Amino acid sequence: MTEMNMLPPGLLVSAPSSGTGKTTVMLGLLRALRDDGLTVQPFKSGPDYIDPAFHHAASGRASFNIDTWAMDGGLLNAIAAQAAGADICVSEGSMGLYDGVATRGQSGFGSSAETAQRMGWPVVLVIDAGGQAQSAAATALGFQAYNPDLPIAGVILNRVASPRHERLIRRGMDHAGLTVLGVLPRRGDLALPERHLGLIQAVEHPDLEAAIIGYAAFLRDNVDLAAIRAAAVSGPALPGGALPKPPAQRIALARDAAFSFTYPHLLKGWREAGAEITPFSPLADEVPCPEADLVWLPGGYPELHAGALAAASTFRAALRQHAETKPVHGECGGYMALGAGLIDKDGTRHEMAGLLGLETSYEKRKFNLGYRRAVLTESMPGFAVGAALRGHEFHYSSILQQPDRPLAEVFDADGNPGAQTGSVRGNVTGTFFHMIAEDVA
């Protein structure tokens, strides 16, 4: 008999578009509920590798991505099961509520609405009320009518300019029959710092704890927390599933401000399967564990630390020594660091590890964003030739040269082939996409 997992009550915080303030609302809500004595399980809808670290800081529990394009039903169920022991689940959407891709993936098109429906969660819609009044209700009503099967628990009005502004908006919401769960006055100091990939990393925030405390106080003063708790719904019982298996038994994982983009469900799966994960810092010129079977360099911001990486001679020498007999793999920023050289935004070339012939440039910026499906033409750690992987790409770097054998045939979400195929040379492999899951279809 298949074991069934009953989820705690939950809801999803979303918005009509990016830039509405839903992340600050999410962080304030997580901390406020935690301060009320609840055990809160955070989730992130979609392939975001920055927000989960902020969620963890606010809630005290690891946050996991739920991705209906890249993940099959078994993996989605296994990730949902991470909520065991929690009192409430709160998930943050990505982009706009209904934004996804054109072609169905493992179980859907990747929208936050799909996440909410699959998990049985109603939606709290964060509306940026700046520049409108009663028209904000028409926006919210349109989102409710777009999919009548997806319940909208209510709205949180953000960036409200004055009591008069609030009265006008509330009049529109009353007319539309929509519940107002909170009204947030306009404040310029609530924005999280950003850079070219979106938010800065949680570890880089100058005083993240103070910021989260401030968000929680702001939410408590302006949002009906009791009504939000009451709006959370327990979804259907889900059958069990399995998290991803580790690519090696002993994994040396680069972990610092230059290399931090790892999906929590991967690390959780690797550890639960018995893998030993040993972090080390290339920026601190640390060496990977000599006993490691695999060195894994995740994505991050090597372009911001290229000088320090070029000067990390002890790290690079140890990496080269490891690669003589054992595998090394890099994703996105890690892939760039394994190459021959990296040109920063000022046009300065920095020598990288030289384990691949890849030359990349951040001076010649090219926006690369979207889901990826890769079919391996060469083996890589944990996967044989012919394996299909699903992942996501998000960077601004251009490839100047890529002389090594391609690692895979890579396609976008609609099946169109891409030029960024990854590389392989000896025991070293790398890709520009971040792996989310194996495609078992």
C-alpha cells in the first residue's frame, strides 16, 4: 500500500506581476507567524535559488522549490512531504500568478497557479495599489475570474498612499466581493537590495535579521494575521515519492558568496541517501576535501569575485589535482570558474581553473533565462549517456569560446535547440543550466 502524506494547512502568496513587494510580504508573514508560536514550512514556486535562503532566515526551516514544469509527480510529493511537523505551509509565487511557459513539462506549465492547485492552497494576492484606486479591484477580480477553480483567499494592498486612497480601493474591493486581508502603507525602506540576477543573496545582506524583524512588525501592524491563518487550507493527501539520489558518496561542495546556488531538495536528497557533503570556500582559497569522490561547484556570482578566484592558487592547484583522477562538475558560475578565463564587466580578463577551455565574458552581456531540458551525449557525475535532465538557466554572461566536446543536447521549454551545450574534458564537466531533476518520462 502506498503511504499517503497529509499536508498541513497552507496558502500561496502571489501577485499579478513581479515587483509588487510579495517577497517582503512573504518574509514578514513567515516571521510574524513564527513569532506567534507556529511552525511554518516555507516553499517557493518555480526555479528560484535565492528566495529559499531568505525564507529559511525568516522561518527557521529550510524552504523547498516546487516546480510543476521540471518535476514529476513523485518528486513533487516528496518535496511536499518536507512539511511534516509544520503547523502551516506558506509558499511564495514567482512572476505573476498565471505566468508559465507554452509547453507542458513534467506535470504542468510551471505557473504559481498550478502549484497552488496541485497542493490545494488558496492564493493571497499582493496588489501594488500605486497609481490606481478602484481599478485595483478590477485587476484582482480578473485574476479570480481567469481560473474559477483556483480560490483567491483575499488581497493584500501594497503601497497605499493615504487613508483616502485606502477608502477608494476598499470601495472597489467591496463592489467586487473580494476580501481585503491587509493594507500596507507606502514605504520606501522596505525594498530588498538587488543586483543583475534579482535579489542579493541572503548571506550578503548587511543586516538581514533586523530587516526581517522590521517586515514582521510592519505586517503585524497592517495585516489581519488571524484571517490569513484561517484562510489556509489543507490540501489532499499525497502519495509518497523520492528525492533525487546523490551523484557520489562523498561530495566536496563549493559554498561561499561566489558559489551558493544549490536547490535545497537536491542537497536534502543527497544527504538522506547517505552522501557526505563537505563544504569549502574557493574565495577563502580552501581546498576541497582530498577524500571526496566528486567536487561540485554550483552557480553563484564568480563574475563579482573573479580577481579573488584568480588569486586562489591553493584552491586551483588542489582542484586540478583532484581532476586528474576523479570527477569535477560545475553549474553556471561553477562552469565559468572551471574555464580558462572570465572577463569581468570592466573588460579585465581573470585566469580561472583551466580545466575546461571555456572563455566567458560579463563585459559582453547576454541575457539567458528559461527552462532547459538536456539529453546527455557524454556522461556526467550521477548520470549516464542518454539521460535527460530538467533545469533552469539564468545568467548574463556570453561564451567567447567553447572548444571542448559538448556535454549534452540542450533545448528550451518549447523544444527549441540551444547553443549552450555544456562541456566535457577528461573528468571535468560543466553546464550553464542548474539541474532540478532527472526527466524520467
